[in-house]
Amino acid sequence: MEVEAQITGNVWKIEKAVGDVVAQEDVLLIIESMKMEIPVESPGAGTVREILVAEGQSVEEGELLVVLET
């Protein structure tokens, strides 16, 4: 399962690590955009397989952020 950015901004904080088990709607990371913090939630339950961004990195809307294994 792939998780993409819903908005253009900067990765403010990564909340999970590779190997973490997550439930649907768990916050995976937070994107800062226009002085607002937007949480990126897990679309379903699974295990974090890959985190493709780093804190402070700029991301574009639609960019792949996290890969989950279900």
C-alpha cells in the first residue's frame, strides 16, 4: 500500500519507523505547508516497509512518501 502527499510542503516530523505496525488512521508523518501542520494518516493497517522521505525534505502533492505492507 502506497501513501502519497496530499499537499505540497515540507516534511516536518516523521512519526513512525520502518518495521512499525500501524492501524488505519495512525499518523505516519506531518507535512508543514503554509504555516499549517497536516498529518498524513495510514490508509489501512499494516507494517511500515519503506519511508521514502526525510524530515525537512520538500515534497510535492502526489509524491510517494511511505510504503506499507499489509
